[in-house]
Amino acid sequence: MPIVTIQVTREGSQPGNNAVTADEKAALIGGVSQLLLDVLNKPLESTFVVIQEVETENWGWGGLPVEAYRKQRGSRPD
């Protein structure tokens, strides 16, 4: 029984979204489950997917809080 955890930042994928949408989460769950079926022959009904959204103040990059790193780089990477 595979258990997959996906961590994403709570920023949204488009302007105006402050989180991953329900449709985007459904697509992630479906895509990961299908990949495990295709690669490892794990049945869809035995695959569990957990999506965790992380606030930007709770992660860092390059030794800095992410917002400071982005300011240093001059942009928000996708």
C-alpha cells in the first residue's frame, strides 16, 4: 500500500489564488496514483495521497527564508 506525501507552498498557481485549488489537488492525486499503477502496478484503490500546504514563512531556500531569497534573486521562481 503506497502512501505518497506531496508538499506544496500555500501560494496558489495563479494570481488571486492563495492556495492550491480543489481541482489541482484532484489532478495531483489522480496523476500520482496513475503513475504508481503504471510503474509499480499498485492498484488505485490501495494508494493513499496526502497533500500538505506549507505557508511561505515556514520554509527557506539558499540559507534564507524564502521571501528574503526571492528578493535577493529579484523574482518569484515557479
